[in-house]
Amino acid sequence: MLNWDDPLAAFTTRPRPVPPRPEGAAAPEAGPAAPTPGPSRIGGREALPPAAEPVRVEDKRAVNGLADINQLAPFRYPWAWQFFLNANKNHWTPLDINMLQDVHDHKHRLTAEERHLYENVLAYLTTADVLAMRNVGLAVMEKMTAPELQIYQARQVYEEALHTWTYQHCIETIGLDQGEVYNRYRVVPEIHAKVRIASRRLEAALDPGLDLRDREALHTFLLSYLFFAAVFEGCWFYNGFSPIFALQRRGLMRGTGEQLQYIMRDEVMHCAFGLRVVRTIMEEEAIRPDPRAVAEMWAEAEAAESAYARYICPEPILGYSAEDHIEQFRFVANRRAKRVGLPEPFPGARCALPWLDEQANIRKEKNFFETRVIEYQSGAALSWD
């Protein structure tokens, strides 16, 4: 049993008491003599190994680093530590937001077309954030060789789990059939296609034995991480919230819209961090993604997003259409490509939803006497320059 005053007591080796020898009994035979301490032992204990060299900042790298992965400072990437500090200012849970009006809106105010849009956006997001969580935790994080990068990514894993909880909370609160909604990614071709593409591209980097000192393996990882940061989080998530925001702007499903605003602020930081790591790897390892592979990545992503947009919004609703969604995807894709010094995949694309960026920078104010204080600080108010 553990002693809570001395938790290690149960694991400490103590000499056993010697029972008294019966009168007249012979003394036990002596056992083998204890070993005499040799030159490798000091005071009966093993000598400490020689001290290691101190960590040098210049030995740190995003991948393939030579420094001790367990030593946080001195920082090679102070910006990564700042990402972690900012992320911890942005703390919230889905239970902080009142969803009562959403229940009424879904039952009495949304049209059939708007309910179709709302439910299928949630159906995609529920699966997508689980993929994101697994990718960061299992494929990306363990390949980083600078702890300040890993520490932010550990926070990112938590946030992806929090986002998954948020979608589940919305689905449960509205009263949707969870088994049916969660299975749409398997049975709806337009949703399944996006999930299948993401799974294929992200699993390319999942192998823990991937040796990033090999240039081919490094290119595989770089392209996978570029897809994750630029397409999956930078476009499919960022642009993917816009149908719900379009309803929110008309006073519909405002609770869900507020939940997604908080998620979007996290995703803005995830995307910015991922793109910066991609750029860092390209610079440190003197590697560029193959232009044909990148062009194929964007073409595949656009085709899947276009089919998805036309499925969730087959006819325009007030203030939103599939064509707006597709054009905004192309516009945002150009921004993400430019951040890592790659050519724009869709030259001439226009900003079809100029209000979308505002969703990541709105400062929420709460009346202390009406609700819990859940002020969401400005950790995600980042400049893309």
C-alpha cells in the first residue's frame, strides 16, 4: 500500500530483519563473498558516465537535428514557443456557449436546403478533426527534433480533440441522429472523397521508421506536411466553416457559428505554424517539393472541394452559393502557396467571401452577470506577412 506521506517508501529496498537463531543451532554457511569494488565502481556504486557536451543552438533543426531532443532551451525557434504561449491564451470549451437558440432555429427556422447544408458540414468536420489529431500526434510530432516545435504540436493535438468534442456537442444538442451523421463520411461520395484523399496523403508520413536523412523519404514527409498545413487545415478547414458563418450572419444557428469562430482561431494558428515549419524544413534541408507533385496536389484538392461544395449547397441560399465556396477555396489556396514561396495554383482567383477573415479576429465580449466570462484572447490574430 502506498504511503501518501512518502510515496516512494513502497519502492525503497530496506534490509530484511534477520530472525533469531534457535539455541544450539549451527550458524549458517557463509555465502559467496561480496565483490570487491573495481575501478569502475565508486563506493560500491557504478560510476557516472562521462558528462555530455552542452547543447548548441546551431545543432537544433526542425528535422534531422543533432541536439538533445529533451532540452527545450536555448531556443532555435523562439517563434514556436510564442505560438505555444498564444495558444494557451485561447482557452474555451463548447459548454461555454449557449446553444438553445440553435435548437429552435434547426427545427423551425431553417429551410430544408439549409438543414442539408448545416448537417453535412458537421458530418465532414467530425471526421476531419480526428484525422488532424492523429496526423499531428502520430506522424508529424515524433519526427520533429526541436522540443519547442513539439510542445506547440502537443497543444495542437489537444485542440483538435477539443474541436471534435465541439462538433459532437452541436450534433447532440440539436438532436441529430449521431450514428447517421457520423457515418455520412462513409456513405456520401462527396464527403468520403475528401476524407479518402486526406487519409492517403497523411498516412504517407505515418511510418515511424521513415528516415528523413534519406532525400526521397524527406520529400515524402515534406509533401505530406505541406498538404496538411496548406490544404487540409489552410483551405478545407478554413474555407469549410464558411457555410455555417453564412447562416450565422443572417442570425441563424448563432451558437454553432460562435463555436466555429473559436475553432477557426485555433486553425489559423495551426495553419500558420505548419506553413512556417514547412518553410523552415525547405531552407534547412535545401529541398523543394516537386512542382508536378504540388500541382497534382492542388488539382486533386480543388476537384474534391468543388464536388463537396455542390453537394452541400446544390442551390444558392441567401448570401451563399457553391460557386462562392469554390472561388474562395482557390483564392485562399493562392495565399497558402505564396506563404511557402510556391507559385499560385489558381492565378486570378478573387476573394468571393471578403467577410471570412473577420471571423478569426472578432473579439467576443460577454456580460459577466449573464454568462460565464469566456473572453477569447487574440492569440490567433496573426499577420500573414
